[in-house]
Amino acid sequence: MTHLVPPHGSGDLRPLRLDGAHRASELARAATLRKLRVTSREKGDLVMLGIGGFTPLAGFMSHADWQGVCDDMRTADGVFWPIPITLSTGAATADSIAEGSDVALVDPDDGSILATMTVTAKYRIDKAHECQSVFRTTDPAHPGVRMVMEQGEVNLAGPVRVLGDGGFGERYGTLFRTPAETRAEFERLGWSRVAAFQTRNPMHRSHEYLAKVAIEVCDGVLVHSLLGNLKPGDIPADVRTRAIATLIERYFRPGTVMQAGYPLDMRYAGPREALLHALFRQNYGCAYLIVGRDHAGVGSYYGPFDSHRIFDSIPRDALAIQPLKIDWTFWCYRCGGMASARTCPHDDADRLLVSGSKLRMWLAEGSPVPPEFSRPEVLEILREYYASIDPRDKVAVRATGHSAR
């Protein structure tokens, strides 16, 4: 009998991916259907639906679901959900697809078939309303807002049958794990109280400190790294995960940390995305989500601890997973080690406060990085990467400013 936290909403995982003869039959049928190319964001959502990461959803949301999620963070049937999971297309394409018909959803990069979908409804949305609800802004400079504003005019709703993992398994091997696989590994390790650490960047000393604080009160930590698309200037997943693996090997006790990856693109939705991160980590078997400063933030659109406060504003029964709220962490020269704003009595002058954007700028320029900020083995991997990229890309890194996680 499992002692892990139950999956969200349904109490059991609901992966929508077909296997074996069912998959082969559906692939053959999909070849005869109308093809619809999805976006990178929609591809990641499809893969998550397929592996059960978005349990208990059965497909892309209806207008009633969209409205409920935007306004009240609830689907039409009452399931807590903080961000709409939708599929869009152009008006002309939508007009040519009859409600009740099936379409094949294909990869945006290579055109391979990802899934089939029964289109149960077609609807238009107020994109500005979605952006204001989810991102708290309609500023087109916000990458999430831009993503919504550039999507098709019409949303298609309906259940999906997923036919693969979008190439994530082939590219990342055992790093790409399904919720069923992480749950099985947690049980093998004897873990029941698992904390998830969300990252889209390499782990530095502050991140290491957060994970070790969680290990003190939990059985283990899942370092869960984003494998989908980021913004220009961010560090690619293969470089980031190699740096994380090195940090875990050199600086964590064996049997306390597991690294895995998940297939979503970042939405940069700040507090709402923190809730989504918690929700699907519950499906992966985690009882806690480490929530630090400016979780899933970008620029200055959110306050540094808005993602802490949003967990206090939702109903107590909305999620089984709980946040581990940790204050701003840093190296304090007077304390002589890592500390947080809750534990360190000293002033900013005594603290090494470095953002992810500042670190990327140092690396792009080849400038020294204080050893109190990042382990030397991590910096070696990152310097090797920055030495290999085009000088024009380094200019882009210097021009962008993003939060550290």
C-alpha cells in the first residue's frame, strides 16, 4: 500500500497515452485524419496529458473550463486548476473542422503524429482577459502574454489520445520520467514525504541550500528540471541537467536526491504557475513543493513572494501537496555560510546577492564568478557551454534580465 500523496482530483493517475496494439491501430487511423500542427507549448501539454502529469484532465479545455479557470481556478466540473490548458488554431482552419470530427495533432518541428483528438467544441476567447487573469498583465513584452496573444483566434476543445512522448524519451533517456515512474522509484527508495524542487536553471549554492533544507524535513527531494522551451538567453536543458547531476554527485548524500525532467514550456506566470507546478508535482508523487523567491517569475511583473502568498488564498482542499516556503537565500560573509532573510541578521552589504540574469551576464562576458555563489564543478560546465556559443547569442544574454528560477 502506497504512502505517497494521491494524484490530483481523481485519486488515481489518468495517463492518456496509448500503448501496444491500441497505439498501432490509432496511429494507422491518424494517418487518414486531418492534420493540425500544434505549438511548442501545446506539444508539452499533450505530452503531460499523455503521461498523466495533468491528471485528471481528459483533453483540451472547453469554453466553460477556460472561463472557470481564468476567473475561479476551477474547471466546469469543479476540479482546481490554475492555468488554462487549451489548443488553438486560425479561424479558417477552425471553420473547416466540424464539431464531433477527429483530427490528428502533429509535432511543430518534424510533423510526426503526437495524438488524435475528437473536437467537441470550438470557441473564441478574450485573450486580454486570460492574460490579466493568469499573468496579472497584458503587457506584450511579457513572454507568456506574447504567447497567448500570438495563438490562433479559435480554441478547440475535446478529449485526446496521445501516441508518443514527443521525442523527450529519446533525447533525455531515463531523465525523462513519467509520474508512474517517479512514484515507483520513491516507493523503491522508501520515500513517502518527497519535496519537489522546480528549476529552469542550473542549481547554484542558493538552490543547493533550499534542497538541503527540504532534505532535513523530508525523505528526499525530486529535482525536477524543465525540458521544454525557454526564452532566448536561458541555459539549454542538456547543459543544465548535466550541471545539476554533477552537483548532486559531489555535494549531496547518496539516496537523498533524484533528478528528473518534465516536458513543459515555461509560461512565466509567476504565482499561478507556482500552483500549476505544485499540482502536477502532486501527480508525480510529491507531498511538498519548494517555493523560493520569485518562483516562475520574469522581470518585475510579480512581487518576490507573491508565489508564497497565493497558496494562502486558495481553498484548503484545493491541493494535497503543500508549499515549503523559503525566504531569499544567499551567502553571508559575516555568518560565514549560506543563510536566508529569516535567519541572517546582517545587512545587504554583508550578503552575496546574485540573480540568474547577473550570473548569465558574467558567464557570457567571461568574468569571474564568486565561489560563494556557485560550485566550481558547476561553473566549469557552464563556462564550457558559454565558450561554445555564437558571440551574437552572448550579446542576447547580456540584454536579457530574468529571475533566478
